[in-house]
Amino acid sequence: MPLILTEEQEMLRDSARGFLDEKAPVSALRKLRDTNDPDGFDRALWKEMAEMGWAGILVEEEFGGADFGFVGAGVLAEEMGRTLAASPFQSTSILAATALKKIASDAHKQEYLPKIAAGEALFALAVDEGAKHGPAKTAMKAEKHGNGFKLSGDKTFVADGHVADRIIVAARTAGEPGETEGLTLFLVDAKAKGLSAERTLMVDSRNAARLAFDGVEATGDDVIGEVDGGYMALEGVLSAGRAGLAAEMSGAAQAAFKMTTDYLKERKQFGKVIGSFQALQHRAAHLYSELELVKSVVLKALQDLDENYGMAGVTCTLAKAKAGEVAKLASQEAVQMHGGIGMTDEFDIGFYMKRIRVAQEMFGDTAFHADRLAQLRGY
Amino acid sequence: MSDLEAFRKETRAWLEENCPKEMRDGGAGEENICWGGRRWTFQSEAQKVWLERMAAKGWTVPAWPKEYGGGGLSKEEVKILKAEMRAMKARSPLESFGIWMLGPALLKYGTHEQKLHFLPPIARGEIRWCQGYSEPGAGSDLASLQCKCEDKGDSWLINGQKIWTSYADESDWIFVLVRTDPKATKHNGISFILVDMDQAGVTTKPIKLISGKSPFCETFFDDATAPKEHAPGVSAIVGEMNRGWDVAKYLLTHEREMISGGGGGLFGGRGLGEVAAQHVGLENGRLADPMLRAKIAKAEIDGWAFLLTLERMKDEAKAGAGVGANSSMLKYYGTEFNKRRFELMMDAGGSDELEWEGERTKDGKLAKAWLRTKANSIEGGTSEVQLNIISKRILELPDA
């Protein structure tokens, strides 16, 4: 398969760009922040996105989705990254839709996928418990209780955790923290007894929460996939999430870079536009090169998810590692080259730096994925 | 059976029958390359036979038109031929600057007569060419070159010096950038001329490099001459008089794409992790040197991302977008990455790889290759020149 977008995917990108520029520019995120919006996103806008087929971009047509595949989802994530559009897209339309599609029972699919496609149900994926990502580190317990389970423990850095209707959560039914065996995925109601959510206000003004599970009851039907054998299934879902975040960071980094080169052509010092100085030109040209590499790995990861889901883990790790590193560089160079104005809250560039910092941390930073790649390559 | 499948079958059968056993060793290593030329000594009878058979088929330059000594194959057929050769580990029968550089330039800018005259001997490996571009005073600023070329009626008179001419001491002919109009602005007075080196006015002197090898020469032109026409209707100048910079630019872009690796060298052979494991060992499945491990993992990420970018650019070019100034990006990133890869191999090898002579390291094979990579980001336009081109042509940043 050629490493380029199809005509259909290009059309999706162009229409998404037009829509987001109009409906979800950076000023929309600024407004959500400044008004302390309790949801952290615009529900009416999400409804509009759902009507365009975005919420169900991965959902099969029989469940009312657009079934556009991971490349299509990545195209949308990248465009949302450009304008820093706040929406439940990553949590609900990529992570939850992938989990339901790939590992859930037919009953779960029939119940939830149509709701996702219609924009009627919000989901969150709860994995991490500590400051750094590590699914195998899961300590949260799911103890046998009658025919079902009782979940106890705390989750952190859960995107959309306080607005989700349902939570997909990784818990330990066997084994010890650090082991990949013994993990199980559960789908629980956000209003379940014993489950509480605390919204955490993050540097990027986007949604995140800490969740506390205090003996939350789950039945056997609430299990997604296999009991004790949830690790590989979770890795698959995380791969999709990593590729989605990498695509978003690629978009954000490209937008920050465009703002920066525009500024280099307009800002004058010493009687010249500063973009004529070679010290800045070479840094910009280097960054351009790195961004081209990011575009390639992101597209490859998305294509792999579409073509060979089970084997896409490596390229998704590659994409997350590279996109995280380069997006950070792009945001740092953007602030430095903008100079003083880049430090002001009034100017938008800071929003990019903040979002990229959070996105590169979620589901593993560059060091995590470099280590993972080394393990996969046998060193 | 489709035409291509039939072609594959025939090709396989022909190679099976015609490729000598000795030429089926993969041919790794510079010492096994067949360069051809008037003064070429074949390594073996098999090398000679292999070249002759492939040349007769036009397969030393499979994509060139048949009338110019090529195979007249389509892109798909060339791909199949290469794949079949790889599958049987067949060596390339012939490599040369004539094939890589002059051929493409003549095919694009040459007249029919020039192509008929010069291309077939290149395809047969009879004439070995070298490239006369850089001068002591014209490196990154190549267009400031001064090598003088004067009109003497029936011939051209050439005086000046070239440097970094690869294998000039073993070559027969040279394609040279010369100044034919000293009064014009620097880009507009340059011509691209073809000169026979078999004359007293052309001398060469190898330059010994830090790797201990001498792949480059200085080439001196002291009242050297070239006839206006090498044969009736075959002009010594390629393209228009004083428009040689167009040809040079085309070839530089072409050269950059080649130097950026085509992906070949980057993961050639074993992975960095495997090489390092051999020297520093593994502990619990991880390299025993954690800092080195981190650097290698980061480098593999970048190398892989770069290979995918080459792939994407190729696919975009096929879809009609063209690579354009992105060849500078590929050249910049590919060569800088290659230097980094060899630095890491030297880090991994430690004192084992610091031997310059001796059996253990095959006379410092890695160390010499490591030193060779330092030229990657200088030849074909330095990294800094590539960054200038990206700034100007892609980012459209203003001149200083």
C-alpha cells in the first residue's frame, strides 16, 4: 500500500480542516478554559461532529458508523491537533470504539457502538495508576465476589474520566504488579456505587480525571475479552490510542511550525525580517525535516492498524516515540523563535506547548517507547 | 500468465543460465565492484564474462533505451530484474559514474548524436568517467568555479584545477564544469563539457584521506583541449553553451537522492542493537550498557522514520507530486543519520574496533568506514547548504 492518503482520505482532511478552523479554533479552547467549563468540551459541537460521522469514524456501517478505518481517524485527530480542538474523540471514538470493535462481545457491540456513532455515549479508558505510563504495573484489584468481581484501587490521568458515561478499566484478577499475566478489562457504569471521579485540571486545559474504585461491583458480563488475559487486548487498544495521539501531535506540531515560520517572515529586528538570519533558518529547516519524518511514521502506524491490527504495535510505538519528541521540539522552538510574545498567555503558541506536553506523556513518552522498541528488537 | 510474470520467468531462467557461480556471492564490499574502463583489470574471468553477457543484453543499464546500449525495460521490469538478481545474490555486473551521473544527464540534456556516441561505451563498461565539479576555491559555493575554457576555433582550451574528483586517476574521460563566459553573472557563464583525459594537458593526483584511502583526486588542466565535436555532429558541450549550471543542478539533485541512501545502507546487515550486544553483552535480555542502549534505541527510531520518509516521498513522486527540494531534506537527514549510526557502532565496538591493521578487524574495516562517513555530509553539498536550500525553497524564508 503506498504511503500516501487516498483521494477519499484527502477529502476528509480538507473538509475537517474547514470545519475545525471555523468551529473549533484555539479561541474555543481558550474560552472553555476561561469560563471554567465543567465538561471541558462543547457538547453541541460534539453532536455536530457525530452528525458528520466523526464520532463513529471507526464504527462499522451496520452499527451506524462511517467505518473509515484508522487512517481516517488519524486524519481527524491530526486536524483536531492543528486547532487544539477539545472533544471526546480520542477517548470515545478511538480508544473505546477500538476496544469494543476488537474484543467485546456481540451484545456489547450492539449496545454501545451505535451510541458511540450517534454521539450519545461517552467513554473513558482507565489504565495508569502512577505518574509514568505502564500497563503491566497495574495494581488495582478485581477480586472474585459471588459470580462477579469487586474492583478496588485508584486510576489517574484518565482522559474524559469525569464526563464519561462508561469506563473501560484495567484491573488485576491474578498475578502481581509488573506482570503482564493476570490483567482483565472491565466495562463499568460511571455511576456505579463506589466509583468516584475527581476532575484534574491539567496544564493543557483539557480533560483528565483521577478515579477511585472502592469495591465497585462488576458481573462476568462486564468483562471485555478474557479474564486474566487482558494484557494483549489492552496493548492493541493502546496502540490505536498511541497512533491517535501521535497524529494529534503531528497536527499540533505542524500548526505551531507554520505559526513560527510565518512569524519569521514578518518580525523585523536590526532592520531585517528575522527569518533572513541563518541561525534561525537552519533551526527551522532542521525542524521541517523532523516533521516530515513524523508524518511518515504516523501514516505508517495508522495504515498498519488498518491492514494488520495484531502486528501494528511496533509502528504505533515508533510513531508515539517520534511524534512526542518532535512535537516537543516544535513547541519549544516555536516559543523561542517568537521571543517575548511567545511567553504571553494572550498569544496562542503557549496552548500548543501545553497540549503537546500532555499528549506526549499519555500512554508512554518517548523514553517509554524507545525502551519498548529495544525490547521488541531483542536488546 | 501476465506479461510481467512471463518476463520474470524468462529473466530467472536467463540469469540462472548466464550468471557465473562466482558472481553469486552477493558481491559485498567495495573491492568487488566492477568499474570497467580502458585500464580495468578484471578480478576474474567470471567477472569479465558476467559483464559481457549482461552488457549484450543491455542489462548493465536496464532502463536506458535499447539504441543507446540499454535494455529498454519498463520500471516494473527493472524492478523484477533487480529482485531476481537479489534472489540469486548476483553481483551488479558494472557500476560507474557514467551509469549513475553522466548517463542520466545525457539522457535528459544530450542530443541524439551525443547519446549514440557516449552511452553505449558506458553500458559496455569500456569507458570509465569521472566528475569534475568542485575546485579549491569553489566548494559549497560551487557556482563561483573558475576553471577557464576558451574558444580556439575548432577546439576548446581548458586551464584550471578541479578537486575531489572521485577515482580520476583510474578514469578515462571527465565531465567538467567550466567557465565559458567570464563576464556573465556567476550562474550564467558555466558550461558542461566532456573531455578525454588521455592527453598531456590533464594530470591527476590522489588525495590521501583520514581513512587512509584515496578515493578522490586533484585534477589539473594545463592547456588541455577538447575538439568542438568529438565526432561529426557530437558536440563536446552538453546542453546549451553557458547553461551548464542547469545540467549541474539536475545532477546534484540526482546525486543527493543517491547519497541519501535510497534506504540501502541504513539497515544493511545487522541491527545496531545486535552489533552492540556482541561487544557489551546482554543482562536480562537488555544491553548491559544502559546509556548506549538508550542511544541506539533513539537512533533506530530515527533511522526507521527516515526510511519510511524515503518510502513516502517515492510514493508521492509516483503519484505526481515530485520530490523537488525535498531531495535536500533527504540528503541532509540521511547523511547526518549515517554518521550517527557509525559513531554508535564505534561506541559499541570500543577498543576492539580501534585497530587500524590486523586480521581481527580486517585492517580496521569499521574504523575506516566510520571515517569515510564523515564525508557524507560534505560531498554533494554540505548539510549546511542543504539547510539553506530547505529554508529558501521549501520554507520560503528570505535571503540574508
